[in-house]
Amino acid sequence: MIEKRAAQRHRVFKGGTITFESSGVACTVRNMSDGGAAIDLDGSVMLPPSFTLSITRDNFVRNCRTVWRNDTRIGIAFVQ
């Protein structure tokens, strides 16, 4: 398999929140890099094309867009 990511991802297990349109959805961040992350959702949630990911304990907030999706796992890219 050919690796297409610009930066290597590191495994993590952190609670996060996806926010959009005055809504918040809990998620688990499973891996991260400087450019994106993979997150798990508790169920099938419809997300807009762009949203915000927050990890409170790390004071981490990034605007994101979905790159790929498999059931409850989503690959996201951080948007500048």
C-alpha cells in the first residue's frame, strides 16, 4: 500500500468534540498528524463538509474537512 499522507500520523486516544451549526458531537481521536486526523464517532452522524474539532485537555481547536469515511471512522484534514 502506498502512503499518500504528507506527514506521519501518531496513534492517540483522546476525547474530542466536533462542532458545527450550534451542534456538538462527541468523538474519539485515534491518530493525528500536523495535517489531519482519524476520528471515531459513536454512531452514524451526518457532518457538513467543514466543521471544527476541539480537544479540550490539549487546548486544541482546528477547522477541518472530511477526506474519507468508513462507517463510524472519519479521516479529516486540518484547514488553514
